[in-house]
Amino acid sequence: MSADRCVIVLTTMPTEEAALDLAQTLIAERLAACVNILPEMRSVYRWEGRVEQGSEHQVVMKTTPGKVAALHARVEALHPYAVAEILDIPASGGGEAYLNWVAESAG
């Protein structure tokens, strides 16, 4: 099991509908093998010198290292925020069958 076969990419979206639209696009374009949309959460953050808060949905995308740059570009193009959260977490391992599925689905 190799650490360079799967990357988890995180973003947040303001609504469930926006998150679903993003997920469907990324899957249709084979930029991600799977996209999870977590239930609504509260976020507290600093923006333009003020402490703000709002509701968001965490979006968890699984892809291959070779698709990360294209996935980033697509998320940035579709994202409604001026500054989109896009964070990569390299997978340190995983089940062989799952890693093969990610490679096939996002390949």
C-alpha cells in the first residue's frame, strides 16, 4: 500500500445544494472517485479583519495524485467564495481494493 496512490482534498461549501452540484461535476469529470458531503456545521473565522461565523458543509474528495491539480482548478472555478478552502491530505495507506478503485474511478 503506497502513500502516493490517493489524496484526500477538503473544501467547504455554503449550502448542501452547492456541495452536491460540485460533487456531481467532479465525479462526472472523473476528477474525484468519491465526494462526501458532511452535514451542516458552524464555522468561525477571521475575514477582512473581523471575526465572522456561518453555516457550511465540509466536502471531502478522494482522488489520485495525478488529478489533484485539475481538481484544484475545477474547485476554484466553481467555488462561490473569494478564497476557497482547498487542502490536500496525502493518504498514508489504505486497503488495496479501495486504492485500486480510486485509481480506476478518477483515472
